[in-house]
Amino acid sequence: MLIKTQRDGFHHDRPSEITPAGVYLQRRAVMQHLATGVAGAALASWASRQARAQTARPGKLAPLPGARSAVAGASTMEKWTEYKDASTYNNYYEFGTDKADPAKNAHTLKTSPWTVEVEGLVKKPAKYAIENLLKLSAQEERVYRMRCVEGWSMVIPWVGYSLAELIRKVEPLGSAKYVEFLTLADPKTMPFVGSRILEWPYAEGLRLDEAMHPLTLLSFGMYGEVLPNQNGAPVRLVVPWKYGFKNAKSIVKIRFTEKQPATAWNVAAANEYGFYSNVNPNVDHPRWSQATERRIGEDGLLSKRRKTLMFNGYEAQVGQLYAGMDLKKFY
């Protein structure tokens, strides 16, 4: 999200200004590919590219390994964004409006103890300590493309499991049509909570069938470690076919509703940020085109922009969710 102020506006570090670097080498990922029996030229090419890459050092947080996911579409073969870029160039408005602010300010976030409450139209409402939430399902590693509305993108290896695992556990009622996500809003540890940029707490939402899609990830980690604070610790949402702001960070409540929930950016600027916010090169933001993007860490200022892919490249997996919908009206 881009807020034009005296402080940030065009003074954001641009993705193209970040020093290009190789992808983070994770030998465990190569071994997992080998163990699954995936062979031939594709694997050899992937392993060779990873081996040649300049290694980025993770943040030395607690390890959180995950088995390679078997979910269709959950492992792109594209180069991973270097860890230092993925953890220092992001949006988390509770810690500031500049892309570099979360990494500077989020050290104040207290992630333990942490509880996620599930309520609303479910048979089995519950409160989960983060430790118990982690144990609901086996952790998987998924390499997803991520796309922001301002035209920058990353490829990140997330660790978590399908949100559907939790949804099945709480048993939604037949009247439940949507899932709302509420995030922590603690002015004592989040210096920008209370600012007029957005209404707090930050709220997001999905249609129930979107939330149940196996690609929708409840994430607890990235790059084989627990999430850094600035990336949404200790638990966040990852919906790879939608723009980044749909991916609620530091979730404390999940609510099942019959009516479409109000979401933070849709409330703040409904003409710019729709409820669905699917990545769509054919629907421009009022202030910029969405037809192309630039991958963080690639080739500097003169790098050729990539064409934005429909549903961020996940059309084969999720396109049926929107069959018959006018995607310019329901943007």
C-alpha cells in the first residue's frame, strides 16, 4: 500500500534500488525434492540454480522446518527473493508507513504468550494458544509468488498449513459465508496504532470458499524459521493470488460471518481497494497500472518489468472460484 506523505511518498526505497543478490540456498529443500522422486532436467536445473546462487543468511530465528507441500501450485520453481529483502521491504502499518519501518520498529512486538480466538458461526468456537495452533497440522513449506498493488513482487518460501485444516476443526455452520481476520492492535507495542491512516484493529476477510482453498495458508514461518516480527509473527495469512494487503498479519481473532465483513483498506478507500483484491492485470488501480511488476532484487533500475499474471499465476488453481463474476465490478 502506498500512502503519499512528506515522509514516504516517493521516498520509499524502490525494489529496483535494493542491491541485487542471489536466492537463499536451503539444502534441505533440495533434499526434499530428491526424496520425493522428482527427477530429470527440471530438478537438475533447479538444484543447479540454487547451488550457484549467492546465499542469503536468514535472521537466525527459531527453526521451523516444513515438509515439501503436495498441494497443486504450492511450489513455484522461480528464484527465491533473498531473505534480507523479504524481511526489510514490506508493509505493516502498525509499525510505520515506510517500507523500511517495520524492520526498524517491530522489535517491540510481543509474540508470547499469544492466543488466536475463533468465533462466530461455528459449532466449535475455541481459543488456541499459538503452541496448540501450530500442532493442528503438519507444517509444510510452500514457495509462493507474492504481489503488491504498487507493482513489486517477491518469491517467498512460507511455512505453515492450509487454513482449511483449522476451518474443518471448528465446523462452520451452514449460514457462514465469510471469514473475517482481526489483527493485534496494541498501541503500547505498535507505535502507529491510533494513527488516522486506517481504522484499528486491521481487519481483512475472505469468502468461505476462498478461505477453504488449499492454497490459502496459515503461516507461522518463512525460510525455514519462525516469522520475523515485521513479517507478521507469530501467525499470519498468505493468499498468494491476491494483493499483499489481503494477507493479515499477527492474527488474534478469526470470525465466521454471514455478511461480508468490512476490511481495512476497503473502508479507507473503497474506490481503490476492493473486497476481493485478486491480482488482475486488466483492472488498474486508479493511480497506477497493474499490468506489469518488478521483482525485488532483479537487475536494478533498468530491469525489464514483468507482465502481471492473472491471479498472480495461480489461475489454473483458483480461477473456478470466480467463474461468471464480473472481475472489474468485483475487484
